[in-house]
Amino acid sequence: MKICMVTQQTMRDVVPLFNAYREFYGQSSDLQQAEQFIQERVMGAESIIFLAYLEEEPVGFAQLFPVFSSVAMKRAFLLNDLFVAKQARKQGVAQALMEQCYIYCQQEDARYMMLETARDNVQAQKLYEKMGMTIDETVYYYSIYW
């Protein structure tokens, strides 16, 4: 397995996976808009995307968005997207992508890395807990959706 940070040269490799990720969450397929979204994030240095390859085939990705901790006066990261193609699941791809995110965040001297997941996404929760992540019981997260 090879994991690389997505660049302008490799951003098209992640587009079909990003589109499949969105479909997994009930969105309609839209490769053109998916490509535009990824291109804007990469070109604007608005996110960090890691792409996993098995035998030269892109099979999974993780996307980190920077946020900031005012109290700690440090950068932090939101692991917003983690996806592995069906044919590559149960081969350690998701764990390897998370490990790469951990390494990156530590190299950047980040205060923390956080994520959210659906309450019924038990498989993902098992991985997150295996990787040392815990549910933060000390704060409430509030949201508003439009």
C-alpha cells in the first residue's frame, strides 16, 4: 500500500472515490461537481487529502480540514472524510489513512484531531476506538443545517 498527499497532479485520482463517498451518504452522483470541489480544496490549500493506492489503484482517501484552538493558540484538524472503496475494505486501508493523518497532525504540532460519525456507524467507531480516539464527554457540539 502506498499513501500520498494529493497534489495538483494526482487530484483527479481522488475524484471517483470522493463521488462514491458522497453517494454512500445519500447524495446524487456528480463527478463534475466532485472534481470542482476537490480542485478548489487542493488549489486553495484549504484541505489536506491523503490518497491510498493498492497496486497503483486509488482505493481510499482521508481529508483533513484545518481549524484552530484559540485557547491553545494552535492549529487543529477535522478529519471530515474517510472512505475506502468496497473492494479494498478489510485490508487495513482506513487504519493506514488514519495513521497518516495522525503523523501529519503531529508534524504540524496540532492541538488535536477530531471527527464526527453517525451513531449507527459501528464499524467506523470500532476503528476510531482501536486507534485511540475517544468520545468527548466534556463538551456539547451544536449544529445548524440549512
